[in-house]
Amino acid sequence: MVDVTAAPPEARGAAQSARQTIETERAGLIALVAALDDGLAVPFAAAVELIHGCAGRVVVSGLGKSGHIARKIAATLASTGTPSFFVHPSEASHGDLGMITKDDVVLALSWSGETTELRGLLEYSRRFEIALISMTATFDSSLARESDVVLLLPKVVEACPHGLAPTTSTLMQLALGDALAIALLERRGFTAEKFHAFHPGGRLGANLHLVRDIMHRDKALPLVPGGTLMSDAILVISEKGFGCVGITDGAGRLVGIVTDGDLRRHMSAELLARRADEIMTGSPKVVSPDTLVGEALAVMNLAERPVMALFIVEDGRPVGIVHMHDLLRIGVV
């Protein structure tokens, strides 16, 4: 690790500049929160309701740095259950307006509210009575005057020392766009299972599988009834390959588990002649078949007692088992 205190003045100055940038941008977010506690709350709620009631899609547009933020907002909306896409304002005036229908809602981003390239999109939305939401810092701008809902951002200082490069302003746009997406997600009751439908790939997709999709079941389960001799229980541990065996009662409910760790703790000359009930750990960690794989991993990794295998139960009866290797195989960890 680099010792900043021993670094040359130039390096220390860079770190100070970074802190100043982050502090300035944080002040912008604080101002945005304050605005939501004041006049921004009502139009924000109106924007959520307008988008929620939209039969079409959210068309997000902006130019320059606002355009990059608009792309991200469109992607976040789409991935959280609100159909959305980005339209470049210049391309819109050269044919892409045909992508926008009367059932859509337009979300236009412009810090000044006077972005010339947005003019064609504004006029089109007004001509065909397409709902228009603006995100701007200038209430009396052309964009704000044409909008059905104005999300007015507080005017703040940019982190750029010259006050030119969009920094604090774009961070605020991004944050408010995320807030819109999450509010709509909650408004729609968008579940983790639905989220998985849009994120099937990568580590995120892996975490959103259900354990029923990957669990071992039926004859693969390492189970013995209560009263089984440890000599027989150890054979099941070896045969099934999960490093454990579950102990069931007369009704088939899981009452305990014997792991490799239990064997080491009870190692003695009499171990093989003892009953599994005497060795087992009672009330083992379990989850239901509809548990997300990511949640199952969290249960397995609980600091006080991490485990390598986890039983899946329904009505107290074991129906499956997952091993840490199963999670590694699908890319969860």
C-alpha cells in the first residue's frame, strides 16, 4: 500500500483534489435530498405516476454528458421493469422520432434546459400530445415551459474548478434517475424473480437463481433415520459426497446434521458404535426451495457457523441439498 504521507507534494495534492471533488459532489446530493423534502417531491411523485400509467415505453434523451446519463437511466429503467430506451436528440430529428408513439413518455435531460438539439423532440411531443417529463436546473427554460412535469434540480457548484465540466450536475441527474427507477420498481411490485428474467447472465444472474434450480434431490440426499449407528452414517457421508448426513425423525422431518466437523469433535474409539442422534448438531441451517441462491450463500457464510452444504426443506422435510461447489459451478462465488 502506498504511504501518501511519504509521497511527493504533487501526489498529496492529487489526493486533496480528489477529496475536494467528492465533497463538492456530495454537497450536490445533499441539496438534491433537501429539494425532495421541499418542492421536488410533488413533481417527482407525478413523474412516477405518469410513467407507471404509461401504456408504452419511456423514451430518454439528452445531449453530451446529459446524454450519457440518459443512456444509463434508460438502461436502469429497462432492467427494473419499466420498458425504456435512449434516443439521441440529433438522430431523433433525422428519422428516429418515428420510434416514439403516443403511448410513450419522453424524459428529456438538459441542465440548462436550452439544448438546441432537443427542440425537434420537444416539438414532436407537443404536436402529438406525448407526455413530456424534463430534468433540468432552469425552471423558466424552454424545456421546462414545454414539459408536463418538471423535475427541477437545485443549482449547485460543479466540482470542476472552472465550473465548466459537468460533474456535480451529472451526478445529481444520475441519482434522480436511479430514484425514479427504484420508485417505479417498488410501485410495480417488481420482485427479485422478475429481476432475474432480465439478468440471466453473469454473477448477478447466478445469484438470482432459485435453489430448487440447482439442488440435488431424491436418492442423492445424504439422509439416515434417527437411531442409525455412526458406522452406517459415516458410510452415507462417504457415499453421497456432501461431507455431511442429515438425521430425520419418524415423520421424515430433518432434526439434525452430522458433518465432518462433528466427526472430528467426537472422535474416539467408541464413535462407530454411537448413534447419529448423539453426534448430530440439532436445528441445522436450512432454506426453502424458493430461496434465491444469493440468499442461500449468505446463510451458508454466516460468520458464527459457516457450512459447506445446506439442506433444502419443505414443511420441515428435506427435499434437496446444495453444496458450496454447486454455487462455484454456476458462478455465484
